[in-house]
Amino acid sequence: MQSVTSAQTGAIGGNKSKSPAKVSALPGRSSLDGELMSRVVTSADRDAFNALAVHYAPRLKAWLMHRGEGDSTSEDIVQDVLTAVWQKAESFDSTKASFSTWVYRMTRNRWIDHKRKHDRLQPTAPSDMINLVDEPDDSLHAGLEEAEAAQAVRDALATLPPEQKQMLYLAFFEGLSHSAIAERTGIAIGTVKSRIRAPLKKLRTTLEAHRKDVP
């Protein structure tokens, strides 16, 4: 696989805009990405891969830098992600998700792994909980209503008590079972279940209330 150059990942170097950095599918982009990935899968087409890298590398880097990562670290993570795209191209299924959603989630997971490895992930911090929630990747396609609903959920997450945030993090971001969470934290399994159930109910209520308010 041809290495991604600094020109590709560094196109936005130094630009730390405070506006939300999203990896959103552009109108008509999904079909193009699907075609390029098909060429990568069927014939290991390096030109097709590089076309994807040139488009997405600066956007993924912008997403990482918006979350506080430095220029070098962001480029390293993007390099790892694009390497994985090349090596795991056959696992991409366009019927389940757009390429932008797939590569964004891969970047998000690598970023979480990096923060965990360097002990910089504090799941009880509101900023981390907000950042760990999926962005509305296809908001340009899904429309303003879905983007606003996602923002309402992120806002609700930020208001949860630390103990509930911790339970949600362990359950959904580390994928631990209730019993595994109880064993790790020393908290009774009944308490673990209630600390997960309560915030989920709150988030569901928040989302339903938001949808009722939408004309």
C-alpha cells in the first residue's frame, strides 16, 4: 500500500477550528466511494485507494484535531486507519453502511484505543462522553432533524451523573457484560443494571420529546 503523505493528512494542519468537525458524506459521494472500494477489493487498485485517501485523510485528521489530538498523533492515527482500509477492504459492506460511516467509526475506535493506551481517557468527563458519541455521519443526507436529534442526545449525555456515565462507557464502549462490569467495579450487579437502565430511559425520553417538538 502506498503511504499516505503529509500533504494528504496535513492539508488542514494547524487549522483548529472550533466548529464541529464531522466526517460527512457529500451529495453523490457514497456511490463514488462504493465504486472506488469495489476496485480496491476486486483488483487491489492503488489508484482507487489513493483517491479515497486524498479525500478522507484531511477530513479524518480534522476530526481528530478537533478532539484535542496534535498534528503528529492525528496523522499517525489516520495512517493506521488507511492501512486498515487497504488490508481489510473485503470487510466493507456498502449495504450496511456508507464508506464515510465505516472509515469514521474505524477512526473513532483507533482514537479511543490510543487514548486508553496512554491513560488519557476519562469516561466520566462530560467532554469525553460527548466526543465518544457517534456524530451524525450522513447528516447531509439524513437532514437537519436527525442532526438536531443527535445533538439533543449528546447534550443529555453531558448532564448524566459520573457513575452513570461510567456504566454506559463500560457497557457500550468497552462492550462489557453487566456481570463483568460488576466484577471490575465491585458494584452489585443490580446497581450496575439500574445505573445503565436509568440513563438509557432518560436518553430515550429526551429523544422522544425532541421529536414531538419538531414540527
